[in-house]
Amino acid sequence: MTSTAPQPASRPFRVALTGGIASGKTTVADLFAALGVPLIDTDLIAREVVEPGQPALAAVAQAFGSDVLDPDGRLDRRRLRELIFSDATARARLEAILHPAIRAEMERQSVAAAGAGPYQMLVIPLLAEGGRRDHVDRVLVVDAPETVQIERLMARDAVTREQATASLRAQAQREKRLGIADDVVTNTGRTEDLREQVAALHERYVKLAAASRAGKVVPPNGHDAQ
């Protein structure tokens, strides 16, 4: 979508990987990891910040009541989902607690991994919903037809078609995600197709990262301007 501006030397070149539920983000992320790209997964971070003893868990319990904790003092995710699923105000309150904690930990891990690979990949499933991309240099969207997503969800989670469709509708629409994309991986199910797309993107990102470190501005196709 846009040219890549030079970044401060202290900040690694970062690509955000996002996509809808059951689009194949994990498979794509694993293919990049196999090429030596450090992954920072905000889904994993989201679980870490609500472990017992973490400030975010205490804040969630204060905001939603002790009923969101199980007998061992851990977050009862099912109960919390029930509270926020159809309540936009409650969902916004939860996001106001968790998102700053998740972003702070993401930044910490990014700094810790600086120099470990040619660039970093931040796995951010809800990037389109969050409405921000100022902390990354590129956005890569894993895209799949909604019919494929629904079939995968039904098989993966043993849910009905209606439940799978409802899960899809709870996220940003496909068009919104594609609207923030600099690059798109199309996933219709063949791993070899994904591997070829990832290899081409990896080559592009290595060039973009090198140009960024050199202080150059590079067009979206990844080639130096003449």
C-alpha cells in the first residue's frame, strides 16, 4: 500500500501477520519461522499477561468481578467470553485493560529479539479490529474464502455451521482486513502453495529490512528505487 520509510537503527524491521479465524495464520507463521524469522505472537502474550500474579489479571477481576476467576485463581476464559460476547461496552473495557499490557510485552520481546533475524514477524490476529499499525513496517494478511474458514472451524472446533458463522461475524470483515494489507497470502489449503508464497515474501522482506537499515526508502515491491 505504502512505501517503507527508514526506521531508527534501534528498532527492528517488523511485519505484522494477521488474518481471520481459521485462515491459516499459524501455518504461515511456522513457515516464516522455519526461514529463521523471529516470531512474536500476541495470542501467546495475551495468555501470559493474565497468568496468576500479573497486574492485568487483577485488573480484569476488579472490572468484571471474581466470577471470572476459577477456584485456582486463574482466568475463567469461558465465563469472560460469555460476559463480553454480546456486550460491546464490556468488550471495550476488557480491551482497555489488556491491550496496553499486551503491547508493552510485545515491545519488550521485540527489543529482546533484535538482531536475531533479518526482520521480525509480529502475529497480531486482531490488527484490523484494533485500528493501529504505527508499530509495524508492513502488514501481511493471510486470506481465505469465508466458506473455507467456516468448514475449517467446524472441523477444528467441532461446532455447528451457525456457530462457526457467528465466530466469523464477531471479527472484522474480510474486506476490512484486506484494506490494511501491504501483502496478501492466499490460503486455499495447499501447503506447497503457501510455502512458495512465503519464500517470495521472505525475499522481499529481507530486501526491505536491509534498505531500511541503510536509510533508503523502498517501494512496496521490495526493489530499490533507481
